[in-house]
Amino acid sequence: MDQNIERWVSMKEITEYLGVSRDTILDWIDRRSMPAAKIGRLWKFKISEVDAWMKSGVAAEQ
């Protein structure tokens, strides 16, 4: 298996990584197009995509 493949992280991991609540993450997905994939009932995230999204300034828009 290629060691360079980034793994998907869970909602719990992304809330801990960003230091925000689950409700904030769900709001960002809904209102600010935060990059995420819904697999069944679970949300999954790629840290590199979330970092790029945060750096783009979209997360700070009102």
C-alpha cells in the first residue's frame, strides 16, 4: 500500500484538530462549503483539504 495516501478522518478527529464543536463543523459544511464526504450517516474529512479551505478564507466569511 502506498504510504503517501492520506487517510480520511472522522468528525471527532476533525473537531479536535480544529478545536471547534460538531455543530460548528456541520454549519460550515452547510453554509460555507467545507470539504467533506458523507458516507452513510458518517462525515469524513481529509486534513489537507480542510487546511486548504481554511487558508482560502472561506471559513472566515460571514
